[in-house]
Amino acid sequence: MTQLTRTALLFTLCATAVAATLTPGLAAADGRPAVRAEPALAWHACEPSGGAPVPAGQECASLRVPLDYRDPGGPAVEVAVARLRTDRPAARRGTLLVIPGGPGSSGVQRLAQKGEALRAATGGGYDLVSLDPRGVGGSTRGRCGLPAGDRWLTTLRSWPDADGGIAENTERARRTAASCESGGDALLRSVSTLNEARDIDRLRGALGERELTVWGTSYGAYVGAVYAQKFPQRVDRLVLDSTGDPDPARVAHGWLENMAAGAADRFPDFAAWAADPAREEAGLRLADRAEDVEPLLLALARRLDGSPRASDVAGVPLTGNGLRQALQNALYSDAAFPALARLVRAAQDPLGRPVLPPELARALPDEDASLMVAGICNDVRWPSSAAGYARRVAADRERYPLTAGMPANITPCAFWKSGPSEKPVRITGEGPSEVLMIQSLRDPATPYAGALRMREALGDRARMVTVGQGGHGMYLGNGNACGDRAVSAFLVDGVRPARDAHCPD
């Protein structure tokens, strides 16, 4: 899953102050857990990363956390963290942590992208903090030693052959799992949702905070829910934005399969946009009727399966699966619709040279690809039968032609040797009740049906605000003012609807 989440953390005013972390089992005079001293973070100016400009005042630091929490005195890894202090100290009520999505997204970059908007939306009520999860960005990284051909997005995502066959996918999945087993390191084996939650709590302690307010998006929403379940006394307000099914028997396996239904839910938005006469002047109208857009795209993908088109990137043609992956990416936001339409137009033109989206134009770095694999394989054991995957792919291709069986296909997790080191957390109705969910009814990555499972699991702890605007990542993400107001009111004043509510698009 690819969007990020924010949570705010309150910082001590004195640069030399000693931070504190909660110690379970002890109680302070106010009835809350007592604290123990930990070294304060050494903050410094952030360096630009990932092409995102650094907002004025954003600071960075490094947090040491145990590689293995069962051996807290053993080897440690570095986790990169960033903060943006409130510009209205008198209004500050605490610290808000932004949790990135993924697995594999950078919280430091996300804070650079969203920090100013979040600070304005919350009236300066929080210091804002985020982190690069272990294995990501500026944190300690690992690699499996994967060949470049296995690190393209269209190979990391298991798109079946044109005829639906998965023999090549199966061989690549087996090869990738073997590389991570032989060439991977302890860092990659330590990547898990539970360890991210523990690292977050270490950050809370290093900041001297008793509680955090949290905004988690996509996979980050699941991380936020797990953190609140494991550390209930350490969460103030919790926003879960674009949430997947928390079924502990499936987690990432279920999230991937659910993307087929998510794409089907969301595609009519693109079809209506691409058939609108308003696109005619810009040359982006793909069909006269919305119902003709899907057959057009499916037919074009089949043609590209047999005859890929040269693109603007030398040696990297546009294939049928490349077009299918570009479609999945574009469904995340209406803002991506024009680029997808231009890609389709260029692919239709015998003289055209399609401009590939950046994510399709190069192989991912080994560290990024390896982390992406470890992040989905370490939490839960996946089915291992290749024949079973083949049957599910055939059924999925027939029911959801836009995704061509990819969400149901085999991944390296089918051959993952190490397996999960501990059971995933079960999200329940027990714990802090200050939870607000915000969810699109037409989310291509974490569909509404999966979010309903999270809503059911949380029970009366939560309220859900649904949004008529399609896309993935609702708060400060897809332009729905009603949804933004609902989340901001909760973060600022603790106000949430008395019952589940809906924001029209």
C-alpha cells in the first residue's frame, strides 16, 4: 500500500532537557504510568531528500532503537526522525505524529510535503513529527541483492502473462525469496508492523511525551491502530485515514487481494472524467461515453501485450502490464487523470512516443525493493501453493479485468523461509475511544469494504466519516473540504460526530 500518515509529538522547550519514556507497571501521582529518563534527541537542520524542499524550521535527528526488542541491550539500528514545531506556541496542545504508508514510505519526506498544510489546518496546535521506518530513507537500511530485472514495479507487482499464466511470476517470487534468505540481513528480518509500533513508542519516550496524537494513512493507519492497541495509554487522539482490513490472519495478503475490488470501485470516476466533453479541447477525451472507456483501455493493454510501444525512456517500452500499472497508480488521485489520458493517447497514436510515469521508468534501488518485499512478508505467513494462486488468478481476472489477476497472484511471501516471528495484533473494541476514521467510498488501494472491517473491529471506540470524493488518502489529500473540516475539528477540539457521518463529493 503507497500513501503516509502523520502524528504529532510534543517537544520539551529546553534543548538540554532529558526526555522520558513510560515504564509499564509503575504509576505517577496523577495515575498515569511513571517515566524513566532517556537521552534527548540531537536535532539539526534537515537536508533535502527525495526532491522535496525542506520547510523552514523543519529539524531532523536520529533515534537508536533495538534491532530485536527481545534483546534490548543488543545491536541497535538508527531511525531517522523529523519535526516541525508549531508556529503558535501559545496554541500548542501536544505533539502529532504523522505515520507514512507503504510499507516503505518515508515519514521525513511526508512531513516535508504536508507539514505546512497540517500546521495551518490544526491552527498551530501541535508540534509535528514523523519518522522513516527502519529500512526506509534515512534510517538504517538493508538489501537482498536483487537483480535489476526483478526490481521494476511491474515485476515487484506480480502481473500475470498475457494469457493469465503465472509460471514466470512463480519463478521470480521463488528467486526473490531465496535472495532475501541468503543475501538479506537481520535488519530486513526485523521489519514488521509491531516493531514499527515499538519504534514509535521509543520516539515518544525520547521526546518526553506521555501521549501522542496520531494521523496514519493507508498502511500507516494500520500501524496507528496497532500502536493504540499495544500502547493504549500513550495515545491521545487517533486519525485513521484510508484504512485496510485488519484481519490478523491475512493483513498484507488481504490488502493486496482487495485492490482488485478497489480499482473496480474507483474506475468509473476516471471513465466519467475521460468521457467528459470538457476534455476535448486538450485532446484528453478518450471516448464519447463513460461506459466505453474500460473496453478501450482493456483492448489497448492487450495490443501492448503483443506489441509494446517505444517510450520516451530508451530501452524501456510501454507494455500492457505497464499500462495496467499506470492505471492503478493514477486511480489514487484525480490529479493524475490527465497524465494517464495522455499516456493512452500516445499509445494509440502510431507515431506517438508515450511518456512513462516516473515510477515505471527505472528499476527501484535494491534497498527499496527489498524493504517492499520484507514489509509485506514478515507479518503473517502467506499461502504457499502455486496451483492455488493460479486458480485464484483465473477467477480474479474474470471478475476484475482491470487488474488482470495481479492482486490475487503469487508473491515472494509464498516462499518466505523465516516466517513471522510473532502473531499480528488483533484490533478490538478495547482501548482509547478517541478514534476518527476518514474513508473514501471509492478507494483503489484500501476499499471501503475493508475499512468497514476496521470500523467493526474498533466498535464504539471509533466514528467513521465517509467521503464521496474518490481516491486514496483523504485528509489534506484529495480536496474534500467537508472531510478535511471533520478531521481538523477532531484534532483541534476533540470534536467528532455523535455517529458515523458522510461528506458528499
